[in-house]
Amino acid sequence: MQECNHLSVTLDIDGNQGLELVEIRDITYFEYDSIINRIIVHTLDKHYYTMGTLKYFVESLNSSGFNFKLVDRNNAANIDNVVYMDNSTKMAYFEWPVTKHSKGCTFSRKHFAEVEGQLSGKGQISFA
């Protein structure tokens, strides 16, 4: 299998601004937006658009050596980029300290507990 480190995305919903490559390790999470029928690809400082399903991206990226997980109905997080998990809101964040502008990804209760257990052994993550 050939190693792939980039994902082809667009800057706008319809692709009018062309394609751009984003480093997969910089992706914080994927979000499915049913209103526009697109997947929004989030990094710390930008967001992009692509087509497909969350399951497709999780499976294909994990098969390429990454660590993504479906964490609720509309989100798939890059678990390796999670640095803070808030138990009261069931949100994961990808930067510390968390500010009102920080990117956060919602988790279902079940997946929050699973990821919290998985990451607690790393010692590189904060929990609230």
C-alpha cells in the first residue's frame, strides 16, 4: 500500500475555488452537515469540504495508519489530536488552553467514555 499523508478538499461547498491538499495529521475532526450534504473537514484554523461518508473516511484513514473514530452521529475525531476532554459537555478539544474560539467536537456519552479510557493511559491529555 502506498503511504498517503494528504487529503484532497475544497475551500467552498461547490468546489468553485478548486482543490487543496490538507495534511491528514492536521485534521482535527470531520463533521457531516446534512443541510449541505457535505463533510466539513476541520483543522485548528480552517475548515474545508469534501464528499463521502464519515464511515468511509474513518475506515480508509485508519487503514492508512491514522487513528480516527466515529464519536457521534455526525462527527469523526482524530483521536491522536485530542488534548482535552470535558466530561460535563462531552466535548473534545484539540488545543490547550481552551478558549471560546477553540475547535471542539461533540461526542456521544458512550464514545466519550471509550475514548476517555483509551487516552487516560497516554498521560498527555487533560480531563475535566
